[in-house]
Amino acid sequence: MTKIIPDVVDNQALYKVPPTASVCDAAKVMAANRVSAVLVTEGERLVGIFTERDLTARVVAAGRDPKTTHLVEVMTPRPDVLKPDDSPMNALDLMRRRHYRHLPVMDGARIVGMVSIRDLYAFVKGELEQDVRQREAFIFDTGYGVGA
């Protein structure tokens, strides 16, 4: 069975910001690292997630000042999380049902990753491509049998 860690994400850099950080500071971290979400933490404890959607809907559209608005005011608090051994298909289903694009991955109380819809799409696409190659090899008798 495939798992979120290590099959979808592994050894990734995690970008964490405190809830007292400004939206502007979080956006700078996101831009500098080319990510569309950051984990909001107090010490090593996950307290929320801040995403581009939060920035758009809760800050820009609401007319808030990104320099004076703190993440605690606009983050998604207590986000749903995945476990490292959750399956990619279950993660994809949860994201579809709840309209998420990012989910933290927790091993107990420890943050071990962040999965994005793009990560899952790339994984599923790879799995489908491999399945097609195997079926073609079987159907057209390549890679099987005595002569292989």
C-alpha cells in the first residue's frame, strides 16, 4: 500500500511562521520559497495553516492591511491533518470533499510534511502511467514471456 510519506512527499523543507507574524511576513516567506502555504506554529506545535486562498479571501478581499494583520486573525486554525501512512487516494478524497489544496502531515504531535493537491496529482498521474505501460506490455506481449 502506498503512503503519503515516503511515496508522495519525503524530506521536504517545511516553512513555519508564528501566529504573531504579519500576513506580509508570511507572504514574503511563501514568495521566497515558491510555496503557496505555510504552517503556523507555536514552537513545534501546529496551530494553523495560512494559504494563498486565505490571503486572497481573508485579507485582500476583506480590505485588511497585510502589514498590520497577524496570521492568528486570518489563518485556518486547527486544520485537518494527514498521517504519514495515510493513502494518497484517501488524502485526495479528503481534499476534494473539504475543498483543500494543502494538508499538514503529522506523526503524532510532530509535523513531518505538507501535502499539496499538486503533489497528489503528480503521484496519481505517475501511478496511472505505470499502469498503462504494464497493461500495454501485457496486451502486446512485450516484456513478458520467454524472450523478455
